[in-house]
Amino acid sequence: MLPEILMLRVFILSNTPPYSGEALLSLEEREEFFPHIFELCNNLQYIDINTEARQYQRWLRDGSPPSDISDNDEVLIPEWNIS
Amino acid sequence: MKSLPLELLRPIVGHLKYDSDALLAVSLASRELRVEGQRNLFRRMVLASDHKAQIKFLTVIISSTVLAQYVEEFQQFELIDPMQQEKLEPLWSLTCRGLQAMVNLKYLFFGAAYGEPCAEILRGCTFQLEILRWENYYDAERLFEFLTSQRKLRILGAKWTKSELNTSDICPGLQVLHGNQHSIDAFFPGRHITSLKWSANPEELRIGGPIYTPPQEFDHLRYLSFGGYNGRPLLSVVYRYLPVLEVLELVGLYVIEVCLIFFCCSLCGSSTYSGACVAPRNPHASGLHPF
């Protein structure tokens, strides 16, 4: 489904819906699952799959450690090129 | 101070816009500085649940046309007693008069309490908003009446409940929408909305409900935040209708979505994807129920 969104360059997964309080997938599951998907998305430049309860953190495929982001708008600025 | 031109004075005082104590001191320092100090002091008013401060502020702007004209952003919550389900007085009456006095208001964020309808409070207001975030429910008819007068609105957040209202001629310049499926159906057609935050109502998620087809204008969407407090429809509802989408935020991820995506990857091979495994363009032919 994601590869069909052809112009997609930023993807964010807020993994915990506000009402439940529990992550739907563990971080390990996400890290195992999502890289396969992103390889299919040709224009994707920025991903963030480590967002728990909208407390955004960066998780980069190049292995960079996550860091806190205070402003949600910053998440939408792609800083990392997949190439 | 009299020799300092306004072109210099205005940006200097403007730097203090988030420091209300400093702006208060500036406003009291001299007559020359008072105008610029008060212009910034009253420009943005967010008092949360401090009812005493709200009453003081509203009383001041009702008594001063000049100060009321400075207000460009106003956020108001908790106007209804949660226990008695009655309007809090004198706060309700003061807010009603205060809003009518804020003729230059551009941004209004309003929630009465527990989503109670209260759009009646907008009657008689003459401001032309650019941003409206309306956190009350079952307000569609009265809110519709207000929105007919808003020609400059760019950003609207509203949970719409009346799908039969004809909204085709209102808010022509809308660019950003926060709302539910009814909001989408009411405000997407005929407009060039590029950003959507879709927060579903519980009834949108009902099992066995009709399959939803988004309006044609989803073609313009560049930013989509999908999901909210109640959850969201499956991604399969929308992904075919987003030809220029650049930024996607998914709030939550369902097991069935993980399975479907994984299934597609298995079919295609992660490094040789060519689009061959995409689902049919006709959502009804896919066999996937979105809810």
C-alpha cells in the first residue's frame, strides 16, 4: 500500500493510539518490518517509525541513535536522503 | 523616544511578543510606547482555565474598542459547568460580548466543554477568520450559518455532523482541514485542500458499514495525518486516491495492514518491486472491507 503512494517522501508512524496507551508493534518488530517496505518506496526521504504517543523521536535507517524532537513540525522536514 | 520612527519601534517591541511581563512594563513606560506594547500584549490571548484572568481580559476589551481591535488570536475553553451542564456566568456573557468586540480576530480556537454545542456564541461577530478550530459537536447548523460569512478562512478544524447541508459556496479558500468523514464530504468538493488531518468518529469505524470512497479532490492532498483518538479506517480506504501525497502520518497500525503489506512484499520481492502487486483501482473490486 505505501509503495502505491508514488510521491511519498515522508512517513511517520504514531504507533500508540491515544486511547489505548499500548504500542501496537514493538520497536523491534517495526525495525524488522518497515525497512522492507521502504525499499519499495522510490521517493521516500524521511521515515519515523519510533513515535510513541506522539512523543516524536528520530529513528534512521543508517543506524543513527534516536533523538528527541520538541516540535512536531520538525518531523516533517526531511533531513535524511535514503540514497 | 518621540524621535524613534515607528518602523524601528515596532520590530523592537515585537521581539517581546511572548513575554507578557515585559510587554506590560513597556506599555506602562511611556505614552509613546503604550500603543505598540498593548498591540502585542493583546494580540494573542490564551488563558486556558484561568477564569478570573479571562473575566478581567474580557471586561477590559469590552470597555475599550481600541484594545479589542488588537486581538488577533483568541482561545477559549471550559465555558460550561461540567456538573450542572449549564453555561458559566458571567464568563459566557462576557465571551459573547468580547467576541463581538474583537473585529480583527483571525484565529479562534474554541471549546465550550465536553463538546457541547455552542455556535450560537458566534452570532453577531463580524471578524473574518483565517483559522478556526471548533471543538464542539452537534453544532453544524449554527456553525454553517457562521461559516457562510467567512471568506478568508484557510484552516478549519470541525467535527461535522450534518451531511445534508449545502456547503458548496462557503469557505472557498480552504487549504487545511481537520475533521471527520462528514467534514471531508462537506468541505473537499470544489476546493483545493492540500492538507488533511482525518480523525474518525466511532460510527465511521462500524463493522459492516458502507465502503467509503473519498472525493475526487483527494488528488490535491500533499499532507495527510490519518487517525485520532477513536482510531481510523484502514489505509486501504485511501491509498489509491493520493497521487501527489508527500507526507503521511499514520496514527496506529492495524494487524491486517501489517499482513497486507507483508503479503505484497512477499509477492513482489523487496528489491524488484514494479507495481505489479497493486490492488485494483476500483475499491469495491478489491474485496477489502475498509472497516
